[in-house]
Amino acid sequence: MSLYDRLTEDLKLAMKSRDQLRMDVIRMIKAAVLNKEVELKRDLDDAEMSRVMTTLIKQRRESVEQFEKAQRQELAAKERHEIEIIESYLPKPLSQEDLEILITSVIAETGSRSMKDMGAVMKTVMARLEGQAVDGKRVSEFVKQKLS
């Protein structure tokens, strides 16, 4: 079952169970995917849909930060629930050990030795992680650690 079909089925279930938050989040995901499809003038595959959802998660995390600064805990909690729902549709993220192994192997393959090579390493690592839920900030920190 494709990711889009799964979203459609889960939307139906959420409507039947009157789960308003889940309905809203699934509709938001579908709207973001539709906007991207219109922009690209073609249907998205599951990997591209995952990237759209990763962007939505990043936006929600920024919102949580802002709400916490403004002492709006109830809104921050709502955003966290939305993040959990969106993450349930993404592939399981790599463990820290797997990520370190991947970065170490890419550094060895590219022959990188200093921070000057960080761009090339990041490009290769992110290409290999295509379609997976991974935080670029976390990857960047690991690469900096390994190269310094």
C-alpha cells in the first residue's frame, strides 16, 4: 500500500472515530503533498512524500520552540502531538550507531581529512539517506565531530 493510500485510509478511520487532531494532521499532510505535486506538475513517490513530511515536522519543531518561549505550553503540546502523528508515516529513523558507521565509511571513501571537505561528505551522506527520516542538523554535527 502506498503512503498516499495509507493516508487516505487513516483519514477515513479518523473520521469514523471522530479523532479531530488526527483528521486535521492527515488533511494537512495531504494538502502539503498536493501543493508539492502542483508545483512539480507530477505525482510524488513515497520518498518525495517523506521529504514533504520531514519539512512539516521541522516546521512543527520550530513552532514548539516559539510556543515554549512564549509560555504557551498547551499549544506546544498540540504541536508535539502533530509531530508524533506525522512521524508515524515516516520510515523509522537510523540509530545513532548506524549513522556514525555510515558517516565514517563516507569519510573514508571520499578521503576527507578536514572541515574543508565537510560539504562533499554531507552531500554524499544525505544522498545515501534519501527517503529516510533523518535530521540534517544531527548529521552535520556528527560529520563535524568526525572531521575535527
